[in-house]
Amino acid sequence: MRTQRIITILLALACCTGFARAQHESAWSKYKGLLWSALHGLDYEFRAGVNIGGTSPLPLPEEIRSIDGYNPGLALSIEGNVTKWLDKRQKWGVALGLRLETKSMDTKATVKNYGMEILNDAGGRTAGLWTGGVKTKVKSSFLTVPVLAKYRVSNRWQVSAGPYFSYMMDGDFSGQVYEGHLRTPDATGSVVNFTGDNVATYDFSDDLRKFQWGVQAGGSWNAYKHLTVHADLQWGLNDIFKKDFNTITFSMYNIYLNIGFGYEF
Amino acid sequence: MKRFSLSLLLSAILFASCIQDEAPNVEAAIDGCNGNGIYSLTIDNLAKTIEVYVLDDDKQQELLFTLPEGATIQAATSAPGDNPPVYDFSGEDIRSFVVTAEDGLTTCTYRVRLNKLILPTRYGFETLKQPAPYHIAYVGGEAGIIEWASGNPGFQLTGMGFTPEDYPTVQIMEGKQGRGMRLQTRDTGSFGQMVDMPIAAGNLFIGSFDLANAVGAPLESTHFGFPFTRMPVRMTGWYKYRSGGETEMLDAGKPVVRDDTGDIYAVLYEAPTTDYSLDGDLFPIDGRPINEHIVLMARIPKTEETDQWTRFDLTFEAVEGKTVDRQALAEGGYKLAIVFSSSIQGAYFRGAIGSTLWIDEVEIECE
């Protein structure tokens, strides 16, 4: 399902950019195309990159005792954006983009008294406090609109910063607990030991928030005439979980670095 | 590109340095208890009660509690004869103990009762100690009670018990006489699959169920038996049985597909220490011999399928090469385990979902 949806959106995006280019090409003769754009202070760019980072509480709550493993996974992003330069020297501008991206990570951590619920397929749940190992897998796809202020530092260097708004199309937040004990249903409940091969899985995918936003800041460098390389830090500012989700007692945020290259038309 | 790897490195350092100081533990509970002269013990973490069973009249009882890391325990009101871990029960049979978590904020009060009880020998399953979330039947009366233990607390973990009737072991209104018990092998859902325990047989036994081991070492979670000082001769009672159908069992370690059957038995066994009890592995299915401490055994040859109350009358027979030392018997050196199960290999998570054993009016006849 997810891949299908991504492919559909990719195709739609490709069509759009293709259409835009076709328009440019036909416009080239009529309106002197890019020259017209340039005169009106408009730049177009197409970007591809990877997201590396984590979905993490900030600061790490005292429940998390150690991070024992981390794997960023392959999280790709593609983006089309347009920059409107505001002054004649084209120092200052605003950029609006549309980015299709995945944010993912796998972690292993040791926790102490970590609030959790184990769900079963019949709708039943076992709540408690977990002390021991936790594996977490996060993978979410977003349609993101960044709205950025841009500043041209030099001919080759640009820096940008501003908010972004994301719509989560598909999200997975799941994992398992191992080697430890569950205190159920609360701090004064019974202890249940998990040893060796005993694991319990959890899945909070349905509790992820659809609308997420944050700020991003970064820079890009013109490596070659049309080729740019960029790095942007994206810092989520609202909890990835819905308001009424209390199983995980702390808020978690998406903090990812997007690095990649782009083509400037 | 150097800049990128640098920022990656920086963020890694940032995350690593973010681990906060360890907070004091919030857990406050009694996870276990033992002590000199304790023969049996039932901890009820729902009702926050502990029943301690002893055989002598000594009211100075040693209680060594197993607590969560950092937690402390104190008698709610001190008695003159208290000298922890020895507590004075001469004034009252029930003492309250307050557990305080390491954080000093979470507290929990348990009522500990010292029982000097003789196991009754007639069981009608008429009364419940606890009606929800699952049934707990008991024997005894004013002087104190002995719980009929079951795997119900373990089943609660699966999240499959929405009502008390969903649990494997329940009391029913229509017994042979008055109320009775129904044991049914249940599906443990996705939780059970996850921990390799796809079924939960309905079981009922004199003893205690240790939830702590229910997932990690399930055979060790059932503690069968209660001190018994008389010579048992027969176990009688009434049952009905319905098999859930074919299931894969082990016969001396070899897999065989058979119709599921239930199990009804009582064993008298030597207790090398007062706190020793048989666990779920007393009749191994992998070819090992039965538990070496078993001396007398009364076991139904087969629970025949029937929807009519059917009488069973089982004679205690000596295990080959074993005899009962009468003096040791009188002094509390033996324990009696009475066990019912809807699936004969249920302890090993083998059994057909739906297998049902109804039991009522059980009696142990003694010399």
C-alpha cells in the first residue's frame, strides 16, 4: 500500500515538473523563459536526498538509561522548490517547496520504568512499566511544505531557515521489549520477568499524529553550474503522537538531517 | 562533505550526552517472601494480601521479603515482639506492611496473615475469594483460607480475558451440587503466539501461581501442594469432560497426534525443605521419569468424554520403591498436591482449544 501510494505521488510529481519544464520550454521562445523568471527573481530547483536522524524525546527522559544500537535505515526525500528573490542583488529571498520524504530509524535502548502497553489482536491490552531492553522501529512518509527565508552568502553559498509543515501519509512506530521485567498494571503491580527468547511486541502506528511541523535550517552550495549540494537540519516541534496518547509518557520529536544534491534550473 | 560528517558526529555526541541521571525506582510491591518455617505462601498482588502458612504455634515469624530494587518495607505499626526480619503475630494474625519505593513517593500496603491451617479434605467450590477480573475459589472458613490456585493471573497478561468467563478457570452455577468449576483450554491470542504459549489450559490446584515466572519459566510458575499430615487413601469426585479434538502431544519425547484429554490427580510428595513444592514439570513428557519426590499417586487413567456428571474414585498408590515415613508425615515432611487440568499436557502448552473439564464435590479420604 505504502509503496503504491509513494509511486503514485512520485508519478504525479514527475508529471508536474515535466509539465512545468514543458511550459518553460514553450515559454522560452515566447517570454524568453528562464530569463523572464530570472528577471522576476524566480529560481527553480529539484532536490534529492536522504534523511538521517532520529525520532526522540527531548531531552532524553530519565526512563532511557542507555542507547545500545542505532541504524538510520534508508530514508529518501525528493523535493521541488521555487525561490523568489526579493531584492535586485538577489541576496534575500523566500522559498516554497514540496517535499516527499521518509523519516526512519531503528534503535535499541535500555530503559527503566518505561510506560507501555502490550496490545493483542483481539483488542485486549496489558499495561505496565517496563525495565529492560526496547527495540524501536520508526518509519514514516510525509508530504512536507517548507517555507523558508533564503540568504545568498556568496555566489556559491546560500543559507536558508524557516518552518515546515508535514502531512504524514503513512507511519510505523513499533518494536519489541526483551530481557527485563514488566511491572503490571502499575508501579505497585505484579512483576513479570522476560528472559532469553521472551519478547513482547508493541505497535503504536495508529497513534501517530498526521500533521507535524517544525523548523529547518541549512545551506546549499553550488558545486557546478546547475548542481547543488545541501544539508538541512529539520527539527520537529510537535509531538509525533496524538494528544490523547499517554502510553509513552514523554513527547517524541522528529529530528533529522537532510543531505543531498539538487538541480537548479 | 566534511561539514556533514562533522555535524553527524556532533549530533551523535549530543544524543549520547543527553542521558540523564538515573531516577530512583518507582516500583513498590512485594515480589516474594520466604522465611523459617513457612510451608506455603500465596501473594495476591491485586488484593495486596499475603497468606503465610506454617505448621507450628510459634507467633514469632521470620519474613524475608523480595522487593523491587531500592524499595524498603516496614510494619505499619510495630509490635512489641518485632525484631525485623522476625515479626510478632501474637497480638494479631494479620499485620500490615508498607512498601516504599526507592523514590519515596510510591507506597503500597500489604496485609500479611499468618495461618496455621490444616488442609481441609472436602471441596465443593462454592465460594469465591475474588469474582473479578477472574475467579479465585478457596477452601477454608473463618480460621483462614487456602486459595485454589490457577493460571488465570497468567492468562490476564494475554489481554484475552474481557470478562471473568473468558478466563480458563471459572466457577459455574450448575455443579454436581451447588456450584462447581469449569476448566477450559483457551486461545491466548497474539500475545500467546508472541511468547510461544499458544494455548492456556484451564487448571486448578492447591498451591500458588507465581506470575513472575509465567512468561520466562512457565513450568516453574505453578507451585503444587500444601503440607499434609494424614495418610491419604482415595480421591473421589465428579467430573464432565469434552475434548477440543486432536492436538500434537509428546509421548516420551516423540510427537504424536491424539485427541486431547484432561487430567485429574493427587500426589503426596516428600518436601526436603519446608518451602519445597512440586512445579509444572512433575510428569515430564520428554521421557524423563516423574519427579523423584512423589511417594503416593492417585491419577485418573483417562477423562472420558461425557456430558453427564461422572464419578471418579482414585486410589493413592505408592510409587515403585517409595514408602511413606509415618513419623515424618505427622511432622510435616510431606505435601499433598491436588491438580485438575483441561489438557493433560497443558503445562507444556499442548492441548486443543475448547477442551473442557468440569469438576465438583472432590474429597480426599484419609486413614
